[in-house]
Amino acid sequence: MPHAKKGGRAADIYAARAFRDFGDGFAAVLLPAYLAAIGLGPLEIGVVATAALLGSALLTLGIGFLAARADRRILLMAASGLMIATGLAYTQSSTYAPILLVAFLGTINPSSGSVSIFVPLEHAVLSRLVADADRTKAFARYSLLGALAAAVGALAATSPDFLVTIGMSRLAALKAMFVLYAILGVVGGLIYARIPADPKTSRQDRPAPALGPSRVIVYKLAALFSIDAFAGGFAVQSLVALWLFSKFGLSLSTAGVFFFWSGVLSAVSFPIAAWLSGRIGLVNTMVFTHIPSSVCLILAAVVPSRDAALAFLLIRAALSQMDVPTRSSYVMAVVTPPERPAAASVTSVPRSLAAAASPAIAGALFAAGLEAWPLVICGTLKILYDLALLWAFRHIKPPEER
């Protein structure tokens, strides 16, 4: 019976992640289109992406440390409330200053990835429900369902074009999608309400520091992840969509279909990553799948053909996210159980803080006509990050590899 209960709770986490990532999937594609529709230029769009990532980083840091002492179910429901408010606020914002404020305080993720205040809470809950031997598979399943939902969400980004054909204005059609985003927040909150409250612990049982014996390892990982995140900020999904709109004149519908297949390929890679990590290890899986994906990104940036660029981006999609479940599993494996919420937060936050600077830089490069440079910079920095990660952590093994 306890096993059935745990499985059910894990299924709730998977379901909530799927609904949330469905919303992120279409929001990441539609956000630059909406911002352009209200008159913002490439530089301003980049600054909005920076504000969104910076705000997400600060919220994630705070909630990660709060999770060590508060009921994670309540925190997840509160985060869902913020998701609802974000979607509704975008429908009421049509000028630059309010958009910046909503982006900073809200939950819309311009990278359509697992960077949000939900992440440290879900990671901590999920990691204590599974044994070490099953942990990577659980995170792969968690990432797989999220990526498939995000892919379907990207396909849903074609909806405004359909709504326009039946008489709705383009701006109203785009705003309707933000209402849908808010509704998904309601669904997520109801699912989180089904999760049992955290078990009661005495004051003596509660860990005094959020991070203890694993502090050095966590800070070193956070420093390296910040390099990866800063690089990734040059090519968040919203900016890649903007690049495709600008360089190749892709329609919203074509971009939605492309990002759907991109998301499907990313999703398929997650169980492969879990299988591969069981044979070559978590760190090796992160590094030796990431480097080829970065090479493909650089090639996509420089080839003149649209079809060749899209092909390289699809190959990249099939490889670039294989480090997601393995990275999450590795962080949870090399720290003690009481440190897991804070470790998830501390290693996630640099992925937002460092990434927050680069979209604005990418926007400036776009505005200057140097549209390929953000992708080239992203790929080059990511290769350097992978080599540094391999060197620093090749000898620090999770329990199942010892």
C-alpha cells in the first residue's frame, strides 16, 4: 500500500508538470509574436526575456530555501496562483513598462524549459519517493512527460492563426492564449492540492542549515551550471523563434510545427539518457551528448539554407536536453536528503540569474544585424562548460555508480 501511495503522488507531480509545460510550450513561441504585435522591437523583447529569467531566479532561490521549513504542497499551490495571475496580467498589459513588471514577477518561461519556482519543490518531492537505483528513471519520466506536453504546447501556438481566420483580431487571438495559460494554472493548483502534506517533524528533526555537508559540491555545480545557463540564454526558445521569424520569414504556424517536432525529439531523448547513464555514468552522459548538440547549433547559425538550419536545430533538439534528467538526478544523488530542496534551488537559480543577462545581449546583437552571433556564442560557451564539468566531477560518483 505505501508503494501505491507513493506512485500516485509521483503521478500527480508528473501530471502537474505536463499541464504547466504545455502552457510554457505555447507561451515561449507566442511571447515574441505578442510583444512584436504591441510594438516592441528586438532589443526590448530581449530585455523582457531577461526580466523574466531574473525574476524567476529570485523567486526560485527564495522558495528553495523556504521549502526546507514549509509545506511544499502549499508552496506549489501558491506558485500555481502566481501562474494564474501571470496569464491574466499579460492580457491586460500592452505597453513596455507593465510588460517588464509582469515578466519579472510572473511565471512565463521564455526558454520553455524547467526553469521556474516549481522546479526545486517538484525535484525534492520526487527524489524522496524513489530509490537511488530508480531515481534517474523517475527524473527521465518527469522530463519526458514535460517535454511531450511542451511539444504539444508549441503546436498549440498555431491556434492564433486559426482564430484569425474565423474573425478574431490577431492581438485578441494572442491574448486568448494567455487566458488559456491562466486556466492551466488553475488545473495545476487543483492537482497539487491532491498531494499529501509533508510529514510533521519536530523542531529538533528539522535541519538547521539548508545546506550542510554538501555545500562545497553544490556551490561548485552551481558555478558551472551558471556558465551553461549564461550560454543558453543566448538561444532561449523565444529568441530562436524570433531568429527564425527574422532570418527565414517563418510563419507562426510553421514555427509551431517546427517546435512541436523539436519538443518531441527532446522528449524521446530523456529515456535514452536514463538508459545511457546506466552504462557510461551521469556525468559522461551529460557531457558527451551536449557537445555534439552545441556543434549543431553553431552550424545552424552559419548555414545559408533554411532547411539545413532547421535540420541542424532538430538534431540539436534530439541531443541537447539529455543532460536535463541526468543533471537533476546527479544533484539529488550527491547531497544528503535534507539538503535536496536547497540544492535544487541553489543549482537552479544560477541557471536563471546567469541566463538573465544574455537575452538582452542577444537582443542587442539582433538589433545590430548580427543575428547569427547569439547562436554561435551559445554553442561555443556550452562546449567550454561541458569540458569543465567533465574535468571537475569525473571522480564524484552517485551511489549507484560507486
